[in-house]
Amino acid sequence: MTENEGSNNQKSGADYVRAMFAAMITARVLENKLSSLYKAGKIVGGVYLGKGQEAVSAALGAALIPGKDIFAPLIRDQAGRTAFGEPLIDCARAYLGSALGPMRGRDGNIHRGRPLEGMLAMISHLGSAVSVVAGALFAKRLKGELLGCVGATCVGDGATSTGAFHEGLNLAAVEKLPLIVIIADNQFAYSTPTSSQYACHDLVDRAKGYGVAGHSVDGTDFLACAAVIGDAVKRARDGDGPQLIVAKLLRLSGHGEHDDGSYVPAEIKQSHYGRDCLDVAEMQLLEYGILTKEVIASMREIAATDVQAAVAQAQQEPTPDPYQEVWHAWSTERFYSENS
Amino acid sequence: MSVTYIDAIREAQEHLLRDDPRVFLYGQDIAAFGGAFKATKGLSEMFPGRVIDAPISEDAMAGMAIGAALEGMRPIVEMQFADFSSIAFNQIVNHAATHFYRTGMPVPITMRLPSGGTAGSGPFHSQSMETIYAHYPGVVVVTPATVADAYSMLIESVKLDDPVIYCEHKFLYRWLKAQSFKGDGLPIGQARITRMGRHATVVTYSAMVHEAVRAAERLQQESGWEIEVVDLRSVKPLDIDTVLASVARTGRLLALGEAFPWGGVTAEVVARVVADGFHLLEAPPMRLNARDTPVPYHPKLWAAHRPTPESICDSLRKLLSY
Amino acid sequence: MPRVAIIMPQLGESIAEATVVRLLVKPGDAVLTDQEVIEVETNKATMGVTALCSGILEELRAEEGVSYTVGTILGILEVTEEEVTRTGVDTIEALEAKFLQSATEESQQKGEQNLHFAVDGDGYEEAAPPQIVPTVKGLSVPTGTMGAHYISPRMRARMDEMGLREADLSAIVGSGAGGRVTVDDLERFLDYIQTWPSSNASPMRLAVADAMRRSWTRPLATVGTSVGLDLLLNHRREQTKKPGLTLYLLRAFAIALTEQPAVAGFLIGAKVVHPRSFDIGVAVAVEDGVLVPVIRKVNEKSLSELVQEYDDLVDRARRRRLTEADTKGGIATVTNFGTFGLTWGTPIPLPNETLILGIGAGVKKPVWSERLSAFYPATEADLEMTFDHRVVDGGGAGLLLRRIVDLLQKPVDL
């Protein structure tokens, strides 16, 4: 992890929002590139984007301390991954099937991770990361290393219906672990609207049931995300136990790039949550004088150059070789025999 | 002074907690209460904070262990009954089992599964789950049949970097006694010839090893047949070399297991022997498993559901008269 | 200038093709990286196909309203070298080179591996499943296993190790299921015969044993009749180079076979293999065995022509001086066991032949003559033919035998 290295404190103030915004821009440029590569037939498998969720995801990623905190990103967390310090080449390699990537072609796209460095490699089974992050925090406690650490994961509204989500959050609450769970309530789980997903008035009401702190935030409001999510992470860090944050937003793409999201009604697209958090962010940053137009333009340019360079590099790297592959799933090498 | 199978499990955990600071125990009712079967009796007092009661959340218990293992710990999770591990199935087979292959980082967790039938336990407290987990790449599945193996294999399981499903047989807990925990030091992945013979080979594991030995003794007294019994010890990895060497001696194979009949360990053993040792076979290989129904509650039904010395003798007589 | 392809992308896991809805550019247009150039529609969604890099559209192969399978080249961009480097795209030339390289590499690898599902343009139609009625039900317990008819894989391996054949097991009483011989029965038998005096069989004995055992796997049947020899013996007396009785038989056999060649066919699976040439062998007794030299094209040579060839072969056989070629390619054999003073027998054909003709010793017998109303003395012998009943039936074999008897009554024609 490159960015933020050496810093042992949670970012705050202008540093924090600038880091957020930089990650959001990079994520958006990167994801547009991924979409384009997909539509040019360069990507094997699916492409899943976080358009519309960047503010929420970046607010979390930028509030975490790499090398210290645990982060389990989910499907729409490119901005959070970038803010947490994941190099762009990891993403390019995973999507383009480079053998040099973190998953070496054995797994792809958003399943990548760097578990040794505290960024977990997600599996497709929703909700399952909640207890895993809790376990990592539990281990830190047993080792006496928990002080000042947090763990975080994102889920969508759909994952809140799983048993794993419930079990994991309840366990974290019982153990009073510094776990931040963000529910990106983006109104659709693939094509299923939230009316078929949950019957409570607002998912944040569940926080009380779990005995954890609950927070609501408008996921399209850049500064609100920074305030609410940054604060929740700080509370967890300071020993306030699990934090459940429900961010309201709208997914601004299909479930994946194979899906045009045509089932999303026009009135929802034109509603308040249909606005683009990047536009809101730019407006707010200019309004508060945190960044200038020129700086933003140059940030965009740098992002475009970096993304293009990563994609160009990954495309020319070797792909995995089935004849050289170690076809064993154990790490214990003495079990490697043709008969075992 | 003799020790039991459950003593071995408790002692092994005490040994591990004492020797390795990375080890902790997690499970339902295992702290002050000492576990549903008293496998952790007294350990929470000896090792405060390292023997922890879990909520009734098998999925989260397994997930928690995975997260802790990724942070460098060596968790041992007690499932109250193997049957309930079905709730943790996803975390075990999709999260833990795939992790090393996907990321290069192993997940050293040990899941203790109190397995198998006892009279009156019924459909949801009697299951044998080894087949289900052995199906998945990346998992190690061990099935100790002796007091010494229960002890040494639990210690070795925790030392292995791969996720281990440790199937401990509930029937053996207090029924099986030995003079000490000391055994022959065989490692996981190696089968043992429990009883020498030359007329037929019974390949089995866990509690069925003892049923097979009883059947073998009966046939010896009855008609002088000498039955060899192979204890697989771990069903994955499967030590097919020892099995083939035994079948090479006897020419006749009975694969015996307490699990349900469809697919499974016995089917795997037969398939591999036929594939790799067809020329060794003097008779069609046989399988004997539990019946293809849920495990019944009533002791009379239960006794007829699983293989017994009587049914094993019947199978062997058929095999020997071929 | 380098060229870069615009291809039909895989737009979803189960999508094999998509329809072009609209062409957004035309040849000659400048196209930018990531620009949508073609709008396509799948059964799931509508989306734009993008360009991987900037360039000039050199060629547009797609047409509106037409479906193309995934991977089809829809258009080609002309691109600068700098743009290729900047974006890391593969040019058409580079892709071809990679493909050729990987094809060579793969062919060097051992065995072919199907590394992914084949998605080809034609798709795959499932064939209607065949209606199969199972004919075997129940356990794999062998039926009718008395003796060594059924051999377990283990016993087969043990027999191979010992060089034993099923015929060697005929003396063993089986104790297994259905009376089959088990490997323990075999071991006991081997222990038992250890207690008897024994010696090693000669190579000649083993060769004959092997041939006879292989032949005996077929359903063999024997028919016979008697044949008068007086005319033949008279004819023989008149010759300067005197042909043997066996040679008369060879000649008659060959002529009869040229008239009815189907009888000498050799059955393999569903095919009957027919004679290429009427080459017939003659059984010659040698020490501890029998050899069968073959006389070529017996149908095309006269008796007198054959005498020298016959005598030479028989002589060489007795001296064990036959070459491998001398014993190859026969379609049938003649054996004269009358030389041992025997009057009849059931000879066994060679394993690669369907027929064998045998003759016993000539015997003087009173024969009733209707014309003279009296017995008169005549020399007769029994003539037997053994045949593979899969190829020939009693009728066919009888017809052939009758014809041979007739031919032997007119020795002048031989």
C-alpha cells in the first residue's frame, strides 16, 4: 500500500475530504475505463461498478488507517479501495487476467484483496465478511493490539436480509468490537427493489435491535458522508463499539455492466438520490474553497494518465499458464500427491 | 489409571493453550460451563479470556475464526454438534477453503465437530459430516478413532496451516479408554493398519474402526477368517497407498462408514481401489454405510440404521464366500 | 500503420451473440479512446461497443440489424505506434502472432486439454437422447461360473504372472460363488502339483499347445465319410514320380475350395475374410510336436508339378529346417493320421484357419455291388473335416467333403 503510509492517525478535516475526493475521481475514471474495456470485449467475466456510491465508499476508505485497520470492501467499493491505498494496478491486473495480479488469475475482478495487508478478498456470499472482520478485530484484542484499531465493511440493502449479516453484526455487538458496517441502501439488489427486501421503515432502526450505534446519511452528499462516516469511524476507534451506518443513495449503473438497469423507473433516476455524488462533491469543495477548478481539472488528468498506464501495463503482462499452475488448494505441501 | 477419548480432546486443548499463545477456543457454552460434552472443562479458569462463549451463530463463529486466523491466530471452534456446522457451511467451504488458493494466504482454523450417532440422539444430533467437507478442495478432514489419535491429531490440526475439520465421535467420548495419550506418532494423511489379516480388508475410520475390529474377532473365532482393518485416520487427504497395499495382500475390500450411503468416503475408497488396483481384486469391492434415511431416534431403530458388528460380519461373509 | 480490431464483446455471462442496432461512426471518422462506436442489443440490455484506443476507422464490417457472435471483428481502426504503446492494446498483428505462438506452445504440451467451454459461431444442439432399455439387472454375480470360466481381475493378474491360461485351470474344482475358481483355489492347486514329478515342456510342445488352445476357443464341429482309394492307388502306381496320398488330398481339397471358396472364409467380428490364394498346409509329425508347412497355389499346379515341392517341404519340416515364411498364410490344412495306423480322428484346424481335412489308414473292406450282385474287395479310408461352425454349417462342410470324394475318384483330373 502506498498512500497514507507512515500515518498512524485517522485523517480529518480538509486532508480527509481531499483524500476522499482524489479517490472518488480516480475510481470514477478507472471504472469508466473498465466499462469501456468490457464493451470492447477485453474483459473475461463481469464488471461491477460503484457509480453513485463513491462518496460513501471513499469516506470509509479514507477514514481507515492502512497497515493498522481491517477493510473488507464489497462489490461497489472501488473508491474505498483506492482511498485505503490499493494500487490501481491490482484492479487492472485482476480484471484483465494478468498472472502478476494479487489473485494470479485464480479469482477475478472485485474478489481481489491483500489480506496480508488488512484488505480482505471478498467472496460472493453476501454478509459473510461481517463476522470475518469481527474475527480479525477479536484477534487484535487477544493479541493486545486492538487499541486505536477499527475494522470496516460495506454491504448493500440486499445483504441485510442474509443470516450471515445478522449473525456477524450480533456477534460484533456482543463482543463490543470496533466494527463499522455501512449499508449502502442503493434501492435495488440487482433488480429487486427495497420494498421486496425489507419491511422496516428505515434499516437504521435495526441498530437499536442489535445494540449498536446507528447513523443515517445522504450518500449523495459528499460532506455529509465525510462528517457522518468519519465520525462513526472515530467513535469506533475510541471504543464506542460497533457502528451501523445506513447511507441512502441510488446505484447509477446496472448491477454489472451486462445489465443496463432499465428496470429503474425514470422518477427514481430524477429524484434527489439520482444526483451524482461526484458533481455534489465538486460543487461543495469549490463552495468551501477546499479545492479550485484548476486543481480538480489537474486531478482528473492525473487520474486519467494513471489509469491508462495501469491498464496498458496489465494488458501486456503474461496470463496464467494452466500447465504451470499448482493444482492444489492446500498450503501443506506434504499433502501434494496424485493420490491424496 | 485410564484416560478417555474426551479426556484426550480436553488435554490436547489445554496443551495447545499452554504452548501456543495464538490458540483460543470459541464455541457455545464452552467457557464456565465447560462445553456440552465437557471437552473444555476448567479451561476458561486456567486460560482467562481465551476460552470464549459464542452466540448461537455458527456462520459467524466460523467467520470470526477465519478473521482471527488471518490476523495470525490459531482458533479452535467447537460446534456443539457436527449437525449444526451446516449453518457454518458457507464460511467453511467458500471462505476458509478457497482462501489459500485464491490469495496465497492460508486460513489455519480448526473446527471441532462432535460427530456420529449415540442412542436416542435422533436426526439432528447424530450426523457424520466428513463427506460433505471432504468434497471441497482446500479442507483437511480428520476422523480420529483412538484416544492417542484424538490427542495427537488435534494438536497437529491446530499446527497445520490449512483449515481442518476435526470430526470427534461422540460415542467414543467416554466409551473408549486407554492407558495414556501416547500413540505411534503417525502424521495426518497416513492411515494405520489396526489389525492384520490376509483374507479381506475393511477400510474404515472413526468409531467404525472398533465395530470392524469386533466383527473381525468374531469371524476369526467362528471360522478362522483373518480380517485386516485399515483405519484411514484422515479422510482427506486420503492415504490410498496404505489401502491398496492392504488390498494387495487380501484381494477383498469392504469400505465401511457410519455416514449416509450416497457418495461419500466409502464410495471414494472403492472408486480409487477399482481405478488404481483393479488387478488386485478377487471379489467385487463392497460398501457398508448407514441406511439412506435420517438417523432415527429410537435406540432399536438407530442400532439397525448404522453398521454394527453383526451387519459387518454379514457383509464380510458375503465378500469371503465370493 | 498498426491496426486494432473492434470486436463484439461478451455482454453477460450467458450471452453468445448480440445484434447491431446502430452504427455511430463511419469509415474515415476519427475515433477517440473509449468512444462508443456501435450500439448493440442483447436479450438483457442495450449498450455501446467502445474503441480500445484512438485512431481512424479504416473499415466497418458490421451492419445494422445483424447479429454477430461474441468475438467477431466488427471494425478495424488505424492507429499510431505511440497510441498502441500508450494504451497497451494488442494490434491485429500482435494478436495473430500471440495466437500462433500459443498454438505452437500448446501443441508441444502433452495431451490436449479443454481449457474453457467452446463458444463457437454455430452453437451446440443437443441430440435427442437415445431410448435405452437396460438388459442386465441386479448384482454382478457371475452366472454359470463353474470352473475357470469367470476369472477375477486378481486371478487374471496372477495367471499372467505365472504364464497360465484358462485351459491350465481345467483340473481345479472351484470353491467360489457359483463354483468359480478363486485365486486361493489356484494357489492350492499350484501347491498340490508341486508334489508331482514334473519337467519343463519343450518350446515345440508349448507352441502346439498355444495354437491348439487358441483354436479351441471356437465352436468346432467334425463331419466324416468314407472314400474309396483303389482308383487313386492305381493311378499312383502308373506315375514315375509318385505323389503321396496326402498330395492327392491336397489337390482335391484345393480344387473343391476354388469352387466353394466361402467355406474357407475366416470370421472376425462382423466380417468374413476370404482366401487371397489357395495355399494349403500339410501337417508333419516331428519330435514332440507337429509342423505345418504351406504349399502355395495348390489349385494352379498339377500333381506331378507338386511332388518335388511337397517332398522338399516335408523333408525340411522333419529336419526342422523350415523358415518362418514356409508356414505362413495357409487357408486350410490336410493331415494324414493314417500314417500312424489310425483309421479315424477329429483333427483341430490351426487357430488362423477355418478348415482341416484329415484322412485315416486305408482298409480293405467287402463292398456290395448291385451290378454284380456280389461283394468285392475295395480299399477305403475315412475322411474327416473339422470346421469352425460359426463360418460353415454341416451342410456346407458336407457338400465340400462330397466334392473332395468325387474328385478323388477321378485321379487323372488331379
